[in-house]
Amino acid sequence: MMAQAKQFEPRIVAFVCNWCTYIAADAAGVARARYSPSVRLLRTMCSGRVDPQFVLAAFSGGADGVLLCGCHPRDCHYSSGNYKALRRYTLLKKMLSQLGIEGDRFRLEWISASEGEKFRRVVEDMTDRVRRLGPFKLNGGP
């Protein structure tokens, strides 16, 4: 009998807003919602505080995908941090594309504190997309 090949489990770094998405992730955990263990949460005070260098560092440090999550527009604890995150995301997404990094490896989502189920769905969808892409190879290496 042939042994089954182990399925690729991506490493996903998620930058999550302290005021909304982190609470949604906690709510998903409290509700015992099952989602992929491939995501590693990095709690930030605001999605607008995530510098593009942090995203690049995540990829160069071995992440197969990066998820950026914050409060819904007009619900930011700091007034306009999520708009700043959206502007940075748009520019960074174009830059990553020019570097040959597939678009599905980097994603922005608005997830409020009450949306634990949405957090679970986003993590599962992101994991599936990155799994289909396979491991991220910096500079096209092995």
C-alpha cells in the first residue's frame, strides 16, 4: 500500500487590529470555531500601523502568505487608520506583483469584533488559496 503524500500546510502571517479583528479571532476561539492552524496572528494597534516593510519581512522570513485585517471603514478606533492601510495595501499589492509574488498571497480584509465566523472563513479561504499556490520561494529559489 502506497503512503499518502503529506499535504502542504502554508505558513500565513496575519497582522490583526487590536480593536476589531483580534477580538473576532478570540471570539472564534471561544466559540470553538475550527480553522487552519497555519495562521500566526501578529496583534497591532491598528491596521494603519502595518508598515509595508513588515509585509516584506514576513515573506522574506518564510511566510507563504500575509493577511492584513482591520476594522471596517468608518469604524477605526483611530479615525482613519484603515484608510491608510487600504492605500498602503493597494500600492504594496502592485509592487509585489512586479516582484513576481502572486496576488493571492497577500490579502486585506475588514473584520469587526463581532465577526468571529467571518474571521474563520477568511482564514480558511486564505489557507486554501495559498495551499493551491504551493510554498513561497523567495527570488524563485528551490
